[in-house]
Amino acid sequence: MSLLLRWRQQRERRAGRRLDKVEERGQRRQWLLLAGRCDLSGVRAPEPARLQPIYPPDDAFWADPFCWSRDGGFVAFFEEYPFAQGRGHISAMALSPDGHPLGEPFRVLEEPCHLSYPFLLELGGALCMIPEKAATGRVDLYRCAQFPHRWELVRTLIDGMPLHDPTLFEHEGLWWLFCAAAVDRGRVNGSLAAFYTDDPIGGRWKAHPRNPLVRDFRRGRPGGRVFRLDDGALVRPSQDCLRRYGHGLNLSEILVLTPTRYEERLIWHASGPDVGGWRGLHHLDWHQGMLMMDAQRLIPLPGAGR
């Protein structure tokens, strides 16, 4: 990113913060979930307004949903953040085949630190979770001991680095971990960093020599699972944090990814106000025909206007 572009982005972000201060007077931000059926072909240009909103209670927000299918049903795992507690934990909720909630959410993973972004993947035939716990400086891998309620720590993959939104995937014989990180004077909300290994559980993770691969508030920070479309394109969701954190969402096709190079191109972008009238939009996950996203709205602060 050039110095001129960086200056322009900083100016726009400062202007956004001033407008937010006025707009949010007497209100607070609340993330909620969106869910619905979607063919893989439809994920190339998702339509958040067609998804079912799932609203949390006024004393919490729900964000970063990842979905998993088991025995013909769906379960959403997500960050639940009670405002009074001031830190998040991982909760889950059963969903109907069309994305409606079935019952109340329940906690599945809670620690003394803040937890979010419960990334799910299958390794060695077992369902695993890698939640964000950047406050500890670790990236930890958990294995599901009893679906969906019980999770056990397997090992620490990376230690000594505060990495945000860790996202694992395999590509051309290597395992990759994408994340947001403040490397090389980059900002967390404007940077994409990458690590790679040949063994995701027992191997040593190496930092990509070009970190950050992306340095741009409009498309740096990860926004969900990296997935392949039905035409073979490898697609990365990312956040548009230029206006504010989580203002919008991007999909970019990964064109080149090797231990020495990285290239991507933008194929879709939308802000929350553009697609459903939401104030923000910052996450996407697709699994077995279920599309999940999250959106942000403003709700009154307790006692506001009284």
C-alpha cells in the first residue's frame, strides 16, 4: 500500500469515527446471525437479505458463525458475547434444514480469556475447532469429544503471537493458516498474514516471507472459511474495515499461493447497508448447503432516553 493510499484510508477512518459517535449516541452495536439454504454456486454472490435473521437477546451479541452438519441436521457454532461479562465464549445452536433456530443456544467452550471465531474443520476423521484466543498469544486446536457439547484441547499450533481469526485450509499439498496480525507495522484490521506447514497437527508452522500478504483496511482481515466453488475457484472471505470494523464483506479468488508468492482478485463486495439495510457485515461460512453470515444493528442502551 502506498503512503498516499494509507493516508487517505486513515482520513476516511477518522471521519467515520466522528460520524459513528453521533449515530451511536444512546445506542450500542449488536451482531446477529443470518442463515439459510444456498447452493455452492450461489456463494459467489451471496444475498444476505434472503437469509433468516437470528436475533440474540438485548444483553449480548452473536457473531462469527460456523456451521456443521451431523446426522442430517445442522448446528451453528458462534461467538456469544454477554455485554456485562465483557468477553466472549463459544456457543452452539441447532438449526432446521432451512436455517431457523431449534431451541436455545448452549455454551460449548469457555475459558478465562476471550474466545471468538470458532473455526471448524475435519482432521484425521475428527471434527476440530480452532477458536480465536489472541489475548493468550496462542493458536490452539480442540477436538470434539462429544458432538456438539464437549471439546478437548489437543495441542497449541502457534505460540507467542497474537493472531486473530485463524483460518486453516489445504492447498496443493500444504496446509495454510490465514489470520489477521500486526506484522511489519501493519494493523490487525487491515492485514492478512499467512503461515504454512506440511503437517497441521505435528508440523512446524513457517511464516510467509511476504507477510502481510495483504495490507489494506478494505480487504485484509479474514472473514470466514476459505472454500472452493463448484468451478474450482479458491475463495477467501475478508472484511472491509475501512469505514469501521466489520462494515462490509469481500470475496476474493486466490490466484497464486505458494511459500514465496500470493495473488488474489476481488470477485464480490457488499457493505451492510447495501445488502439488507444492516449497519455491518463481516463474516461468511458455507457448509453442506447452509450459508451463514452475521450482521450488525444498533439497539438502545439500557435506560437510554429515560
